[in-house]
Amino acid sequence: MKTIMLSLTLAAAVAAPGFAQAKTVTVAAIPASMDEMTSLRDKIATTPEGGAVSFITAMIVYGSNHKLGLQALTLTLDAGQLSAGTVYKGFKPKRAWYEKLSQIDKFPFLGKIYVEGTSAEEGYVLPEAPYTITVTEVRLLPKDTAKAFVASTGGNLPRPVSLARNSKGIWKVTEASSLFVGPSALPPEEKQPDDL
């Protein structure tokens, strides 16, 4: 019986070569310029996991600096998600992305819920660098596309993000609606002087 179970496990592993095990991606520092963001992207986005983490890093930047964050998001989006504009090198995200970004306007910490060591109780404040983000699963799909599932400290199941590899071998985001869903656990509200 053990031989049969082992054979079934091996058969399942062979039958699903597009699945990868959980991986962590480490970001040494949150970029403070587009040069730093481009360098980070070029270093880690050579895998679907790295492409997802590049995008999440851009979300974190957007939470504290809209202008730089929008440029960073433009850098991490697939060409099919961009239109002509003045955000970064003649491009900007398509209109639908601005609707998603309104979630970060409501929850500036939203990108940080994907960083290990953050919590609702602490207001999703980033821990000391380096920062670690876990991708629990990657499904490699046809035509140089993939779906990655990113772990959240916000009390939710891992969230999917779809990516495509460009001609330079960089993985960029094609769809990420789930990453913009608010956390199930919100930080405690700060007390106002009138509440005392």
C-alpha cells in the first residue's frame, strides 16, 4: 500500500510540472527613486515570484509617495496594461488601475500586508529591513505567463496575481485585483484628543 501511495504522489508531482513550492523573496530596502526601483525590478523580476514582489514593492511606495509609486507601478506592469501618458517614459497605467489604486488611498498600508512580520495590531508598520514576502505557489501557464499566490499577514488566504514574461525576460503584472482587496483585520483607530 505504501508503494502505491508513493507512486501516486510521484505521479501527481510529474503530472503537474507547472507548480512550484513556496518561495520567499527578500527586498533589502524600499526604493526611494526610480533608479533604485529599476535596479530592484531588474534583479528580482527574472522569476514570477520576483515580478509579483516588484509590484507589491511599488504598492508600498505608492502608499507613501503617490508620484514615485505610480512611476514604480508603471515599471512593473505588462505593456498591455499601459497606455500613452506622462507618468513614466511616455506611459501610464490604464484607467482600471487607477480605480484599484483608490484602495491604497483608503488603506495606505495595503502593500505592507504582504510583508512578513507586519500585523494589524501594529498598524502594518514594516519591520526592520530586509523585508521578506512569501509566494506560496506559482502556476506556470502557456505563452510565458504565470499565476503567483502571495501570502498576506492581513488574515486572508494567499492572493493571486497574474504575470507575463516580456522579451527581456522580466516578469510583469497583467492582473492583480486580489492584491487590492483590503485586509480582513484592520489596524486599531488612533485615538483623537476628544476621545480621551
